[in-house]
Amino acid sequence: MKVEGSHTIPAPRERVWELLNDPDVLARCTPGVSKMEAEREGFYRATLQLSIGPVKGRFEGHMEVTDSREPEAMTLTIEGSGAPGGVRAVGHITLEQEGEQTVVSYHGQPQISGRLAAVGARLLSGVAKKLAGQFFNRLSEES
Amino acid sequence: MAKYVGARQKRVEDPRLITGNARYLEDVQLPGMLHAAVLRSPYAHARIDSIDTSAASRLPGVVAVFTGQDFADLNPLPCAWQAGGVTNNANTPRVLEIDKVTHTGMGIAVVVAEDRYAAEDALAHIEVAYSVLPTVVDAKKATEAGAPQLHENAPDNICMTWECGDQDGTDRALGASDVVIREHLTNQRLIPTAMEPRGAIGSYDPGTEEYTVWMTSQAPHVMRLLMTAFVMGIPETKMRCLSPQVGGAFGSKIFLYPEYPMVAVLAQKLGRPVKWTESRQENYIATTHGRDHQTDFEVGALRDGTITALKVTTYANLGGTLSTIAPGIPTSLYGSMLSGTYKIPHLHCQVYGVYTNTAMVDAYRGAGRPEATFVIERAVDLVARELNLDPAEVRRKNFIQPEDFPYEPASNLLNGLAYDSGEYEKALERALEQVGYREFRQEQQEARQQGRYLGIGLSSYVEICGVAPSKWVGLPGEGWGAGLWESANVRVHLTGKTVVTTGSQSHGQGLETTMAQVVADELGIPIEDIEVKHSDTMSTPFGYGTYGSRSAAVGTIALYNSVQRIKEKARKLGAHMLEASEEDVVYQDGNVFVKGSPEQAKTIQEIAGAAAVAYDLPAGMEPFLDDTAYYDPPNCTYPFGTHICIVEVDTDTGRVEIKRYLSVDDCGPVINPLIADGQVQGGITQGIAQALYEFAAYDDSGQLLTASMMDYAIPKAEHLPHFENSHTVTPSPVNPMGIKGIGEAGTIASAPAVVNAVVDALSPFGIRDINMPLTPQAVWRAIQEAGR
């Protein structure tokens, strides 16, 4: 499965970069987050409550910024699991300034397991797009 | 005179089934019963680093949580069929896995709770730390260099290698052939999907130290043996196994699964009965799958269509661990049957049985023979195509003829087994005539002029069933190391009412009807006077259960033999009652009388009463009419026939429509045509399903993507044509009733008939083959690639 997309944020690139590295902003913008804390710089632990089609549940996991090229790109390693299954993914994010705005593009190939894969797989890329949309909309509001 | 055998007798089981009064496992409620739910690995290949059950244990309603360590004293499940030297590297599941999983869905912990909801909910609170390992799901890739290794004792993931026939002779014959055709075939993985999921209930009596286990099994006696002697290490006399009404199985309920000994041990540990039933999703990820072969073959032929040789290499995917009889399916039941209905002088088959990070693969309706029939029936069509001959003509030219029986195919059936009898050409001619073959070819030509693509597919099959002679399956190294005879007990009670018990087991086949039909005719009593009982180890003689189309050809023959001995005793007692000499009396239609004087008769009811009251028996005769027979067949039986499918392919959308489907099957004399038709139609449905719809898909990380009925395409009635079923009757010389068996024939014949029809329809595009399932996408893509 492939997840990819891009969103335009009405703010300069440096500002968007700042927002993307602020744990409080991330916690406010990520859909379904019930808890999120930065364990150390670039390493976050989070608890999310999500529903993907017939699969609902609580996921716990962590996200680590494994490669960071301020202010243009970062690579994230995400691992999460819960009763409905697990997700492991490496995601790539790029930021390009276009005038006063910034185009944030992301792509990754998550590996999913458990009921999430068995029952939710067909729905997952649609849900991922929707959740990403919510995230970037909120990020736009923060900017 | 036969009154019942051969009649379309309505099934005696049906009233209780259709009024909701049948008692399935889920209907069994025991006082104080607890409910179990199994935590299953979400990963296909992982080490289990730690399991923390403390939070789950504290939840309300939860009685106990166990992990693999709690069952460490139990042996792993046995693998009974040891083809290809599997003993050296067999890897089978444990009741719960302890340190490693090799496919998704393996059990690693169990919650036992006051109700099912509490048990299911608690699963989410068990914390497991896994180290995820690399995966491989494709059988051929699993054997290649650099593939992840599943088991230390199986280098390159090869579980077994097996071959049959003569390799050098086959190579030479291929070299001397006018044409040699090579093809790669995929026989995709299927999920049996019985209507009733699996389940089990364990109960333990501390006073007698006896276990009682209810289970959805096709073979309760075998389950008892495997659970006690092999897994738990207790005397088999300390366990009673029962299958209540079983709602379909198709092979998937032959096997011993981890949950069965688990509920027995849980009941003993907790002092209360414990029930476990699987969800549909568990059924998809943790019950066995079927097929999953990748095959390369070369077939050689002369210009006139005579087939000279067949060489086959197959990679059979067996899953992450071995199921109960897994190695036997792609070997003795597949490779040995590759000659089909044809005289192929040279044949060689090499099979690699391979471990991959997928669910276990074992017998699924037809078990090996659908895969074999698919190879040979596709090969014959490819020969016809290559030589521009009619596929019916190539079949005729190569058929084994009636005078050739008993026939030993070059694939070697082992231990002197040979095809029993057959009139293959007769069944083909009957089918061609019924379908109007010549007229169809005309119609096909005309349709093509109009841009419509019609196709016709033939499939002339032979299968091996009535498993099995113990001399065949009992042989160590090749067989099960166990016999496969069958048993029956006939008891004519004081009033003449008769109870029959059988070691066979009915899970939809209607055995309670067909067996009663045979007894009613043989004993000469009304069918209403007969009860057929099965599936309880306490009240039936030891038997091997129902699979491999064996309950008519083996189980019913045991019953037939038992009735003959009852009749002989009744005849002797009748003579005594008539004060006549034994040599002068006969048993006929339920009466014993002196030859020529039927008006002075003793009825079987009178004789049964006399045998039970027993105050006046001939010297030395034991009371009661009661007999147990054990029947070990001298050979398997070999049903055959021809199926024909006509399709129309919409070349714009790739959609295949089945216009007609016609079968001519020969299972010897038919006991009940109503039931035989049902078996054939259900079988054809599963074959059509494989050809057009079903496919168990795994992603590269070993996640089953088709783990629900939303994604796994079981056909509905609207997807199926009207079936035109008929029979020829060629008795088997193997048993006294001439019966061959009909349970699997439909599935075995049908997939190649459909694929041959679609390929025939698309022959103007130069299409030679399309991998199953022939979904609109697959067909459309093949048309596009062929470049219109």
C-alpha cells in the first residue's frame, strides 16, 4: 500500500517547519490524539483513538524524526500498535515554498498487520488521506 | 428387490435442519460453562519477546489468562501423513506458541471468561512484545537464495521433496516427441469457508479423570487418538469426543487444531467446561486453506495427438507449519493422479513442499485431484491447440480403454494400486451429445462473425477416492502410518427397530438417509424403522471419519457387510423357528422361509424378538441380532466423467458468463440421485468459484488481505448457471455394491472445464492461458496484452 499526497499551507516554509517540530502543535493537529509527548528531541510517544471502517480502537506508538534537513525535508519512522493491529512506516516529507505559501508533500509505504490489514486494508488509503487532510487543515489554522 | 436404493429419497436430516432444531456446537450449553478467546499473532513471522497478561487478568468477568508456557508440557500437534520424509523436518503448531510465530493467526494466549464478550474484550489488554522478522509468502521464492528462513530444520524452507514416475524415460520421450508444449500454471490458494465456523467445548470429570470434548470435526475418533496419545499423553480411553451437527467442512474439519486439546486442558485446569468458537475472521486466518500450487509442465505429443510424455514440477505451499495430513495432499493424491484418464507412457512429477509465512494448507474438497486434473486437462487442451486438433479428438485418442483395466498409470499409484474400472469415452460421448457439440462449434463460428466470443471447455477427469486400503496408506514413509478401514455396527432391537452406528461422520452429506436406504433394502424393513447414529466415540465403533469420498465406498460397505451377517444369523434362527433345515431356508425382503413356501414365513421382527428373548435358540447361538463389521477396501475407487462448460466472454469488460454447465459423472450405482445431484452441484460450484472468483491473497508481509467475506469472493446463486447433471454407471469391482463415491467429483472436474472454455472463447486473440481466478480484470488484461 502507498500513502501519498500534498497540501498547501498559507505560511512561509520556515514557519511550517517550526510548526511541524512543535510537539504541542502536533498533538493539537493530529486526529484522534488522546496523549502525545516528546520523549526527547525528535522522538514522540502518542496514544490515538481511531476508527478505520469496521476497525476501531486505541493505538499506542512512537514517531521518530530519523533524518532532518531544515527547513526542506524530514524522514519519519512510525511504529504503532493496538488491539486492531499494527502499523510500521517510514514517511518522507518535503516542504517547498511557493510564493507566500508552502507545499508540504508526503509519501510512504506503511506495513499494516492484524485486523487492520485483514478487514481495513481496502479502506486504509482513503482513511489515511482523510486523516492527513484533517491534519493539514488544522496546521493551516495554526499558521 | 431394491425399494430405496436408487430412489430420490428425501433426506431424513432435513426437517430438523430447516426447522432450526438441529443441535450444532454453538447450541451446546453446559452448566457453569466458561468462554475462551484466543489472542492471535498479527505478524506473519516474529519472535515473541514477552507477554504481559496482568492487566487482562484483572478485568471483570475474566477467570484466567494463559500463554504458551502454561501448555509447555503438551506435545506439538502431530502430522500424520509423512510423505517425502517429512518426519525429519516436520514443524507443527503448539496449543499456544511459546517463542515464535510463522504465520498470522497463530494463537499465543487465551483468555477464559464468564462470557464471550469479556473474553474478547480482554484480548486487547494483553501486552505482547514481538521482534518482527522478514517474511516470504510465495512457495517458489521461499526456496531461493536469501529467502527468510522459517525453521532451522528445513533449509531453504523445503519441508519435503517427493517424486513419482520415471524421470529419464520421460526426458527421452519428450526428446522424441513431434511437439513439446511448456506452460506455467498457478493453482491459487483457496479458503474452504464452511458455513459453520470451527469450535470446541471441553469438560472434565475429576471423579473419573475423564475428558469430554465436543468439536466440529469430520473424524471424532481420530481426534481423540491424536489429542490423547500424541498431544496430551493420556490413555485414549480417558476421553470421549463428539461432533454434534456439523455445518459443512470441505476437508477443513478433518484436522486436529490447537484449540481442541486447549479447551480440554482448560476445563481440567479450571474445573468448569470451556467453550471456544471461532469468528469468521479467525476462520479465514487460522483454519486451513487449500491448493496453492505453482506448476511448470512439459507435455510431449505426436502430430496425430498421441501424448507421449508429461513432466511436471510443482511447488506446493504448505504454510508456516504443517497441518495434520498436509504432506499427503500434493503427493499421493496429486502427483500420482497426473495421468488422468489417459494412457501416458512416460510421466515424471517432482514436488517440493514448502514452508511460507501463510496459514497452513491441507485438504480442501478434492484435495490434490483438482490440482492434478487442472494440469492434465489444461495440458490436453494445449496439445489440441498446438496441433490444431479438436480437443475432444485428442481426448478420445489417448483415453484408457475399458479393456485396459485394472490400469496402472505411469505416475505410479504405489503398492500395486490400479484404476479399477472405467468407460471414459462413453461419458465423453454422452456429454458431447447432450451439449450438441457439433452444433455448438457452428454457433461459435457464427457468433465470432458478429464479434461475440463463445467458448466450450471439456474436462474428462478420473479421481482416486474411497480412501483407503490400509496397505496403501499404512506404509511408513509414504502413508499415514495408520489404517483407513471403516466400521459399522448394526443392532436389530427386540421390536425389529434397527440402530446403525458408523465410524463415518456426516457433516452435510446426508449419510443418515443413504445408509438407511441401504439397510432398509438389505434387511427388508421400512426406512422409518432405522436410526443412523454417528460422531460419538462412546457409542460408535472406532472409525476414521468422512473425507476423500469414503463414506459410501468404505463406510457403507462396512455397513453392508454387517447387514449380510445379521441376515445370515436371522436365517439360521428363522430355520430353527420354522423347524426347517438351515440349507432349505432363504432370507428375502425381511422374511425367512423355506424355498418355495413364502407364505409360511418368519419376519425379521419376529426373529429379532426371538433372538432378544432368547429362550429358544439353536445350540451355540448367542442372543440378539448385533454385528460389528470392519471393512478394509482392497483398492481405492476411481470415479470419472466428463464435464462441459460453455461461456461467453464480454471482450470489452472481461466478464465471463457461463451459458451452460453439463456434467456426466460415473460413481458406479447411485444410492440416492437427489443427494448425488446435490453433491455434484455443490462441487461444481466450488470449482467454478476457483475458476472465476475465489483467491486468498497475502501481501508480502504475510497479512491475509482477503480475511472477510467482503474481500473473499464466495459466489452467490446468481453467479451460477443451471446445472445439467447426468450419470453413466460403471460398477467398481472393488466392493460388493460397486460404489465409487461422488463427494468431490464436481470440484475436481469443474475448474479446468471453465478455464478451457474461456481460453477457447479467446483463442482468436491468440490467448493460450490465463491464471485463475478469471476475474473481469484478469480476462480484460489478457485481451489487452494479446493486442486485439
